[in-house]
Amino acid sequence: MNNSPLEFLAKKYGNVVKYDADGNVAGIFVKFPKMKSSDLVAGLPEHTHPAFIINGVEQDYILLGKYKGGENGVSGGALVSLPNINPARSLGADQCLSRMKLAGPGITGMTCADYGFIKLLAQKNGWKPHGNTAWGQAHQDASAWETGKALSVNTERAYNGYIYKCLIAHTTAAELRPDLAPTYWEKGKFVGGISNDGTPDAAHQTGYRTLNGTGPLDWYLGSDPALLADIIGSSLEQQYGYRIVDCELQILENNNAADPDADLSASSAAWRAILPNTSDNGYTLVAPGTAGTLHWNWLNGHITLDTQCDDLTVGSKGESFSTVAVNTTRLPYVPSIVYELGLIKTGAGDDTPGYYYVNFVAGERFPRRGGSCTHGSSAGLGFVNAYNERGLASDIFGCRPRSL
């Protein structure tokens, strides 16, 4: 095991390789040392960020999957964090979690507290990672090639990771695909990831997902190959330890959701609501349904953090992460945990990109984050999709392992 190519790769970047009981690779993980919330964003509490506290015990570091969870063909159905494999899709949140746990002892799914830490770390460092947000490439870099489009000379389109320049005006067709028709196209620079995802969309013919870690350097957090790959794009990532029930925000304390034995089921007694203090940004975790706890509300045309939801028949609403509001009349102080989990911007200087979706209806909604290959400029570390139930198995939903 210690002489495997993965071990050399991990040693080069300071990453950690984990194995299951039989010696099979469970994944490559990135180590993030413990930090205080106040060291991430000025004004947050002078205490250890919740991501580093599991069952009341402070951790010196957390280990997050370098890559999205996917099957490597020999893992017996386990979802592992490895490069050059397709990230998982079309699995509900519970299915993803159970299959990540199959990878080995101590492995579970990345949590809301983990993601909140990454969001604040990126904010601190000015990182805005790109990713597969537009059918194989970042929306900032290129438009995807499609069939049935009239193109003029010098028009650029991206296909399977590369920019191609149109040499002959034509209407695009499968037989004139950029990789098949060199007289029609001039191949340019590499801007995207590699896909072998089949053709779920006949117009694009490249599939939804790109293989883990096959994108350019700016698809890594901080443009650093030692850090997380594809945290934005390809597929939304399931987040554990945070849910919305009847528009009430419910969490597990600190990062208790990172315990592989944590009960994250719909009926779990571990779920707690957040009761804000009236005089400062503190809070108390209380039983769900307690009066005055944090809720999402649709107020004055905005998704609004509030202490109640006025109408559970509004349905689905969305807006930029930057414009999500607070009802300061009922909530004069936002509990610090909301910032620490990355669920709302920390202030005027927080320009984290992303779009926010909340479904103002009764019942449980299970947030996914980051943005997918179809979300374009809506994607980013501020992207939250809280439209859907935990069991929805969408082809743009995926996951990321983490390990103790």
C-alpha cells in the first residue's frame, strides 16, 4: 500500500490516502488544520470553528475528500474519492451516504459544517474556484458546442475540454463535431474537463459530468492541486447535518454529523432548531418546532432569514446569495452559526458567488450546494438548492466523502 502511485501523489501534495479493512483504496483526502471562526472572518466568535468539533471533542484537523465520490469499478459499490472516475449521480442523499460509508471505517459524507468552513476559508483568501458549470467547462471560459446551431467563421466553442475555433461557416451536426472534422475546426487551449458520461443530451453529446480532477488548475480550490478538486460544478453535493422542515432550519450540533454513526434519518432525535438570542449573536439549540426559532421566510420579494415562515404555500423561490435578506425587526442579531455554516453572507464585503433556492412548503427539504454542469453563472460556493426532498435522485446530484 505504501508504495502505491496514490501514496506518491498524496505525499507530493500533503494529502492522505485511506484504505478499507481489506487494503483497498478508500480515497484521497485533504487535511485542513483547525481554525477559529474569528480567524476566518473578523467579527465571528473567538472559538474553534464548528467543523472541528465532533461529539464535544475538538479535532486538530478535518479530512475532506479531494474528489467527489464515485465508483472505481473495484470498490464493491462504495463511493470513493479518487481521480479520473465519474462522480456519482442519480442517488438520493441517504443512498449516497450509505455508499460512502462502504468505503471504509471512519468515512462518511461531507457535512454542512465542513462546507461552511470551506466557504469561509475561500472568502478569507479571495478564492472563487471555477468548475464544470456549462457542459464540460466553466461558464466563464467558453460556450459548449451544440448540434443544430448556425456558426460563423472564428466563432469559438468548447468540446470535451478544449476550445475549438470555427474555420468554415456551417450549421453544427454530429458528423461535423469538433473532434471529428478538422477542416471545420481548429483546436485550441485546454479549458475544461474530460467526459465519458454518455449522451444524456443529444445536442451537446458530451454528457453531464467530467471525470474527477481532469479540469484545469482553477477547478481546484485556490487553484492549488493540493486542495479540493471540482468543489464547484459537475454535480451538486449533498450536505449532511442541515435540513429544512416546514421552513425551519435544523442542524446537528457542531460537526456531530461527521460521526459515521450519527443518526441523520428524517426521524432522528439529533436534529435541533436554532433559537436566537435577543441581545447578541448567540443562540441555543432547542427541539424542532419551538417558537421563535430560525426559519426561511418569503418576505418583500426576498428569501429572508426570520423567526417564522408566514406562508407555506408560496412554493419555490430563488435569488442571488448576495441578496438573501434578514428580517431585522424580528431578528435583530443573526446567530453566528448561520455564518459559520455558510448559509448567508457575512457582510457587505462577502462577494461569494452563487444562487439560493428555497421551497416554501411544508415538509422536509434537503439542501445541496455548489452548482452543477447546467447552472452556469448561478454556481459558486454560495449556491444552495433547497428545493427538493432528501430522496430525490437527480442526475445533477452527487456527493463528497470525508473521513475521521
